[in-house]
Amino acid sequence: MRRTPLEPSSPWVRVESTPEDWDAADPALLATMLGQLHLIRAFEETVLDLAGQGLVHGPAHSSIGQEGGAVGSVLALRAADAVNGSHRGHHQFLAKALSYVAPTLDLASLVTDDLAVVLRRTLAEILGLAEGYCRGRGGSMHLQWMEAGALGTNAIVGGGVPMAAGNAWAQRQAGTDDVTVTYFGDGAINIGSVLESMNLTAAWDVPLCFFVENNLYAVSTTVAEATGEPRLSARGPGFGLASWHVDGMDPLAVHLVMTEAVEHMRSGKGPVLVEAEVYRFFHQNGPYPGSAFGYRKKDEEAQWRARDPLERVATEMTERGLVDADTVARVRKQAVEAMAVVVEALTEADPEGKPGTRRIRPDLWPSTDFVDVGVRGDLSEVAGARTAEQEDHGGPMVTTKFVEAVSGVMNRRMGTDERIVVLGEDVHRLGGGTNGATKGLADAYPGRVLGTPISENAFVGLGGGMALDGRYRPVVELMYPDFLWVAADQLFNQIGKARHMFGGDNAVPFVLRTKVAAGTGYGSQHSMDPTGIFATAPGWRVVAASTPFDYVGLMNAALAIDDPVLVLEHVGLYGTTGEIPEDDLDFHIPVGRAKVRREGSDVTVLTYLSMVGHSLEAVEQTGVDAEVVDLRWLDRASIDWDTIGASIRKTNAVLIAEQGALGTSYGGWLADEIQRRFFDWLDQPVQRVTGREASPSISKVLERAAIARTEEVVAGLRRVTEGMGG
């Protein structure tokens, strides 16, 4: 048996600084390092002190001890470069924000007015106050200042990594050599979204730095317990990433490594991984050391405290005559005093507490009227859009298949808007994806139709990062809606919450396309209707077209809105035909406008997607004089209550018809809203047609029994008429 040792295709090295490196370092760089380290340390000490007084609502994940990794790495970046981070991200946010307002620091006059504002607004955010960067909504774990390139820290372990990948893709696509750094800890290195993003960015040469702050413990679980390869930078070569391992307690070593890594990315060589070994001096959360909880030894903590990055930089500078002990003491004093001024501005003596206790100044809290502001945008971006309905369009019409309308309107929009990028599995192959919905786009728009690996978490999140960057409008395809559960964190915790969580101002122009495949024999994991999931999740708008004309108008609206929009399609409609304008694919279906497909007086049938056709068939079969309303806009912010209400006041009865499973149905929420809004006009409870509790099976007979079609609507109409006594 012949054995040949294999070598990784990308370099993997450990880097340490030498005395010669310290000799050669720019004194201004070292002074800025020392100043930032002390400012961040004093800031974090203040946070822990306020937490101890009960003034920090929620966790206080201190970065004390880990400042060297953040400061050393950020000082290798430019203002236009971007960073994001995790729940323990104060130091990274501050390093980027401080560098943005003051690229170099004067140790004799450390805290400028601009720096004081950064310290105050950051602490205000952590305390949940209106003047914080996210208006108090983000708190300790969600810090964002887009102007400074701070994309946002993240409470979901590893959750921000795909978003950073999208930002980095956008930087490269825009023709810049800017880069993005995503910071996360040793616990996140084993998260699927992180590993998927490593693979995706490596495949696409995206300029993203995966910066692992290995502080040896995920809460109390050691790295050695959590993985068979405790050298976390070993993950990089497995994906083809150039990788470095460095002592994070040595800020200059981190800076040297990061300088190399940034050059690698700027030169177009793709993503990198940097593992910095650091040590949090305190527990996961709060002001006590890990030894107080029994998972660390006091002598271990003492050994790491002896390697404090603040002391390392001060000692090296002192040995070279750049500072003396008095200078270092003055730097420390200035940082502490600056934080005392901030605390004095944000708090006051508590008139109802014990002597010496403080409270948040009451006038600094956000107004409770602000609680829901910014869940979605105000739609001002589509206020002047040209809208049309099929019956009043006036131009010549052509008959086309539904799926051809899908690809046709995307072709039109991509031709007029260079910001639109399509991505998903196989969208660039097979003559337009698995159903032809992206037909012709890859050839017409090279570089803007991206076939992805099978990694929904990564490419959905990457699309979210593109959207937040502001230069692109991603259209992400999930081949089947059941796959949303794989990417649920990105869809609901990240993309859906991004505008509101970070203060209400972020545009998130993100379109998600997916197709309901109930009735096609694809079984339990390819057949769901996701409407009920998205309609009850904050931040999303949801549209569903039942005709080719409406699809064109709804997709145009979705692509113009600065909110995430789910565009639902149905495989059963793809082969159907209908009319669209011959020379006009630029109109919108107005946001929040339903369509009455059949007028009637006995019952209001509320439905969407393929069930519109089934409902119309059922009405014809039963002879019930039903008013059939095609909802089209399904989310709680966009649903057309005017049309629904007018119909209910006329018929005094409601039947909600949908095809999918009972448990995740849209109709449950809708029925609740109707009975509270229109109870006085209802002569009987709201009736519903849905699928069964079970997901559709592969068996043709069992699949049919699990979903709703015309026959189930017929039965529903009969229940309504029986309730009328007819």
C-alpha cells in the first residue's frame, strides 16, 4: 500500500511578533493601539459597574481581556472596510467606530469631542436609550453604525457571518477593493452557517475575513470538549482559505497578521481565516470571573491576566522610550474620566433608592410610541409607481404561460435595474432552473445570476448582506419552501428583524421566491405552503399571484419595495395560461390591494394562489352566490381590509380557502383578525378550508387526501350555507 502525504492547497501558519517587529512598528500606530485599548477597557469596566447596579437591562458580555484582537485587527482596516460581530462585540464595534472618527490618537489629549460622542452613544445603546446608535433597540448585543462600517453585532451565535459574506460580495461586485471582517468566537466555529459561508465565499473568491476570537470557552464548555481539532484555524485549509493562528494577547502580532490577510483579500485572492487566541477575564456574562462558577482555575486566570494586552503594549512602548509610566497612567486616567462624564450624562441619583444609588435619566428613554415603528418601511419608495389592473390596462395583450411571465418580468427588471442579482440552486443551469423560472437570465446578465452550493443558510444570509449593503437588490430562490427551515435564522432572526432591530432606518430590499409544490408527488419535505409562517413573522411582506398579469405587477412592486418580500408561486400554476401586456412589463399591482374575482352576496371566500381557481370552480359547481376575493397581498401590514370589510358587510359570512397543512396555515391568523374586526357583521363563525394536519405523502392517494382543492371548497361552501339555514 502506497501512502502519499497530502498538503492543503492554501497556506496555514502561526505568526508571532519579534522584538524587531516592535522596533519597526510606527510609533503613531502603537500610540493609537494603546489609546484604543484603554478606552475600550474603561468602557467595558463601566458597563460591568452599571450592570452590577442593575442599570443594564439584559446581559453584559464583557470583552475585557480580548481587546487586543479587535484593536490589532481593526487598525489594519480602512474606513470603507466593514465589520460585524457576535453577542460579545463591544470591543470590535468600538475599535471600528473609534478608528472611523479618529484614525490616530494623541495620547496627551486622548478624548476628542468626536470620541466622546462615540462613547456616549455606544453606552446609551447598551442601556437601551433613545440616543443610542440603534435608538435603544439593539442594546448590548446588536450594535450598528453603518456610516463607520460597523454592520451590526449579533445575538445568534454565528448568525451574522452569512450577512457579512453578502456585504463582502457587494464590495467586490461594486468594483472596490474594500473588505469585510466577521468576528465570532470558538463556539461559532462549529455552526453550520459559518462553515457554509466559508465554503461559499471560497468558491466565489469573496473578500471576507473569518476572524475567530478563540477565548477557549463557549460559556463553560472548553474547545477541547467541543471539537476533535482544537486548532480552530485548521478549519480554513479544509475550505481552501489562507489561514493564520496568532496570539490575540499581542496586538501587534494581530496587526501584522491582519495586514497580510487584508492584502490577500484586496488582491482578489479570496477569503481568509484568522484565529486569535484571547481570554475573557470574566464569565460569559457579568462581573465575576469564570472561577467563581467552577469551570476555570484561579491560577489559569492569573496566568492569562499576566498577559494583558494593555500591559503588553505599554511595556513594549516603554522599553523603546515611546512612553513612560506617567504617560500610561495619564492615558488610563483620561479614559476613566471620559467614561465618568458619560455616566454622569446618562444617569442621575435615584431619588427613590438607597443613598448612592443611581437610575437612568427618565427623559432619555425611548418613547413607547416607538415600539413598532420601523418593523417595515413606509412605502414612500413606491408612492409614485404606475399601477394597473388587467381589465383597465388598455394596451394590447398576449397569452402566455404563467412561468414565462415569471422569467419575462425578471428579464425586464434586470435589464432596467443593474442592482438586481438572482441567486439560488441551479438558477443558472437547466435552461432556467428546475422549472424554467429564470429562463435566459444567466446568458443575458453574466455575473448577476449566481448558482449557489446547496447551503440555504449561507446563500440566503449572503443575500441579506447584499440587501443591507444598499447597492444591490437580491432575488433569492428557495427551490422549495420547506427548505426555509434550513435558513430560518437568516430569514427570521436576521433579514426580517434587521430594519427594526437596528433602529428602524435600514432598507432591506430583499426578494425571496419560492414555489408551493403540493400535488406534485414530492412528499412531506417539498410541499408546504409557507404563508402562515411568514405572515406571522415580523418584517416580511408576502405576495401571491394567481394570474400571469398579477405576477408581473406583484413582482415589480416587490422589487421596488425596500422591505423583504416573499413572492409565492405554485407549481400547479406554472403551466396555466393568461394574458399579459404585449409591450408593458413595468406596471405595479398596488401594495395592499386585493382583487374581487367574482362578486356575490351569500358568502365571502378569501383565498390566494392556486386556490383562487379552485374556489371559482367550487362556486360554479355549487351555485352558491359567493364573492371570491383574491387577497394577493397577505402580510398583516399590506392586507386589504377595505375590500375584505366591504365584502363581509355585504355577505355576513366568510370562508377562508387555502391548500396547505392545518398547523402552519395562514387562515388561523386571518380568521382571528376577521372575527375581532368584523364580529358585528358575521352571522356565523368564520369557516375554513385547509389541508389536513399531516404533510402530503408520496402516495398519490394520501397526498390528495392531505391537501385542499376544489372538492374541499365545495364542502366548505355547503357548511356555510347550512349555517345560514339554507
